Amino acid sequence: MSNQLQETMVDSRRTFAIISHPDAGKTTLTEKMLLLGGMIRSAGTVKGKKSGKFATSDWMEIEKQRGISVTSSVMQFEYKDHFINILDTPGHEDFSEDTYRTLTAVDSAVMVIDGTKGIEAQTLKLFKVCRMRGIPILTFINKLDREGKEPLELLEEIEDVLGIESYPVTWPIGMGKRFQGTYDRFSKQIEVYQGNKESYFADFDGENIDDEIKKHVDEMYLPGLVDDLSLLDEAGNDFSIEKVKQGLLTPVFFGSAIANFGVQSFFNSFLQLTSPPQPRESTNGTVQPTDENFSGFIFKIQANMNPAHRDRIAFVRVCSGKFERGMNVTLARTNRKMKLAQSHQFLASSRETVDTAYPGDIIGLYDSGTYQIGDTIVGEGKVFEFDALPKFPPELFVKVRAKNAMKSKHFEKGINQLVQEGAVQLYRTPFFGDYILGAVGELQFQVFEHRMKGEYNVDLEFTRMSHNIAKWVDKSTIEDRMLDSRVMLVEDRDKHSVLMFENDFVWRLFQDKYPSVKFLDPFNL
Ligand code: G4P
């Protein structure tokens, strides 16, 4: 394939995730985007949370029982000559490491904030991962049809709590019952809110209020708008596309997803402001998406898509070259050569066989236990591995063992398999080798228990641990006297030492008492 064509394929792709706290409106916004892309409202995009209908992404039984989406699904569609890949992240409070890992496979993120609530806990956690990756983050402040916080207050919160500069591209005129619409500082147009009807667009230079504007916007709001705009120009941040691309400045948009207001203009700006698939670092140096040879990495392994067959699907993010069904690849970790005959692409709700895919796309490979999270697969040429996926510090820990000691073989087999898939993290205590599971969300334990019973026929006994902070540490700086019941030393799966602290107070006290202990960055071990 010509390099020109490859470049076009890369440039036209946008792969992103929507990060938010539950109930901010992520599902509603996703649906409106799918509608724009001509995808009809279909199962797989709609959570069955309250309605009792279950989406096709709710593969696992436990998801059905709880009516939530445990695992992230992928939706691909076309919009305005672009190929859009939205990687869904579980929105429930019980989110898991899958949510974090999905963020390693995207090139940008949309942060949805409920304008009545501001920044909430889960948004903050997910934001930190995006920030660490230095990807563009665009903000959509939702629910303008309801009385919420003042827009300036929201901007301040974004800057103070998240520590990122903000630049409002659109600015609201009124809110709640008095919501008039938004002003776009780039296109210099007012998008007039007309309830259920489509928006009306009126030109406005930001200063001179003419009769045409007064026809559409309640006159009493216009002087306030002019003042706000001049304040933003004078006291606000300057716009810098470079800063946006590095994730240092977030362009902010206001709207109402439920009323489909501001979504289209947001999406159009999104295409302009975000980056196509970017280069990635590997053991062979920087891999450009336009490189001829195929490469990709596995960011998620999903089991039980089909409970009758116990099959697993490895989700591959394509990073370079062109994927073609049936192609020969090498699994870099084991150097094993394989033919990728069975591959799937995710088009909104349905899984369809995929013949070709380009950087930014996600493909699903059938897996019978070959792959691990973070694996690199490469086509022709030199075999290399992408940088390891970051470790996400768990916040919940349980000791676990098989209820029936006779089942210890099954127990070990199951635990190893599920840990390899990334369902939970595994730690062992130094002398007794107790099994400690770590998770970022409670749901991971429930999924683990369910699958150990369903797939390995092992009943488990859990003992909740009171520790909730994990810090990777240089073991040579630790002495026995530093450890007690509130500070435990364990080893992760890769034999890295980890200190577990009972709470934030204990952790801070420890640092004060033992300043010589060297802590390591889990994102970069
Ligand atoms: P999530 O995926 O982030 O969890 O949020 P979701 O889209 O499910 O939206 C959460 C609730 O907020 C839903 O109401 C939804 O209708 C509502 N919502 C979304 N966008 C807007 C908006 O722009 N304005 C207003 N006023 N509400 C919005 P629900 O009552 O919890 O569920 P449902 O019965 O409507 O499905």
C-alpha cells in the first residue's frame, strides 16, 4: 500500500474514550454521537440500567444480574470523512482496571461534567490517567437545561481540582429554564436553544447587538454575554492548539446531551482539535502509525462473550501498518508465530468479521489462553515490544483461598489465568505465600468469584483486608522494623515489592518516619 494511502487512513481516525462520573450523561452523549454518525439507537449502546433491557455489551451473566456494563466495549462509525472509534468505559461506581487500561488505547478523551455537580471523584481518577499519557482532553459540560453551577465557577474548579488550563470554546447564555443557547468563540455564532427543535445559528461579533440577535435571544441576557466574553478575552487563558495536543489545556464546551443541544458543534470541533493516532515507544524505538509493518498491543482480554463456548477475546489496538485477516504475526513475548484468521471488529453493537484495520482501530482476536494484557503483536520485520502498560494501584484488598483444600490445583490454575487476563491483581506475602487480590473496584472481586465458580468450579473464601493504599517500593530500602500490621510488605506478580498501608494517615506517618525509603512510580516500573 502506498504510504500516502496509509497516511490518509491514519489522519482520518479518531480513537477516544468518554470519561465521567456515573450519571453525568456519558451514555446520552455517546448515543447522540452515534446518531450523528448515522448509527441508529441500538442495543449495545444503551445501558439497561433502569429499563431492564440489556445491551449486547453486557456479555457476562454478572452484568445482566446487576444491569451494568462490566467491560468496555468499542463502537466504530464514520462521521464527516472520519473513522471514529469510541471506547466505552464502565460508568458504574464499581469500575475496574479495564476502565483505566482502556485509556491506554485511546488518542484523546472527552470529559463529561454534570454542570449541576462539577468535578466528581471518578472523573478525577480517570482524568489523572489521561493526564499521565499527555493526550488531548476535551470537556463537555452537560445538563445546561438545568440550574447548575456558574460557568466561571466550573472553569475555576477544572483548573484548581484537575490542574489543567481551560479555554471555553463555547459560552452559555443563561441556564435551566432561562437557557438561551451558547456562543461559539471560534465561529462567532450563537447557537440558539429551541427546546426540542433543531438549534438556530445566528452570527454575533461578540459586541454589537443587532435586531437579528434580539429576535432569537432574550435581550436581557445580551449585555451579560458581552461582559463575559470580554472578561474571558482579557483574563482567561489564550488558546493554544499545541497545549491542547499535549493535554495541558482543555477546550471547554457547554450543552445538553439529552436535548441534543451543542453536541454536533462539539463533535465538529472535536475532530479539529484532537489528534489522529500518535507514535508509540517500543524496544525498537518510536513506532510511527504510518510505518508499513503491522503492529498492535493487547489492552484487554474479555472472557465469556459466549458462555456456551468459554471463548475469550483479546482486544488489540492497531498501532502501525495495516491489519489484514489471515495475516501472519509474531507474539513478541514468546516469539511465537501465528496466523490471525479469526478477527472481529466492533461496529456499534454488533461484532462483525474484520478484513482490514488501520492504526487507531480496535480488533478482537479469538484467544484460547495465548495472550496476556500488554502483549505486542507484530507483522513482518523486526520483532519488538511496546512499552509495558502502567500498573494501576489497587485500593481494595482481600485475602483469598479455596474453601475446599482439595481444590487447590483448580484454584491455582484459575487464579493464574484470571490474573493473566487482568481481572484482578495478585500479590503474595513473603513467607507464607498467601494470596492477596487487589482491585480498584469492588466489582472485580465479584467477577473473579463468579468466574472461579463458573469456570473452575472453585468456591472461595475471602477475608477483607483493612489496607487500601499500595505503593511500589525499592526493597533494598526497607527494614523489618518498619513493618507491622498496618504496613505490610508483599510482592506483585512480577516480583516487584509493594507496601500496603492501612490508610492515608499511616502512609503519611510512614513517609515522615522513614524518609530514606525509596518509592517507585507504578506507571513506570
Ligand atoms: P452516565 O452514562 O454518565 O451514567 O449517564 P446517562 O447518560 O445514563 O445519564 C444519567 C441521567 O442524566 C439520565 O437520567 C439522563 O437522562 C440524564 N441526562 C443526561 N444528559 C442530560 C442533560 O443534558 N440534561 C438533563 N436534565 N439530564 C440529562 P435518569 O433519570 O437517571 O435516567 P433515564 O430514566 O432518563 O434513563
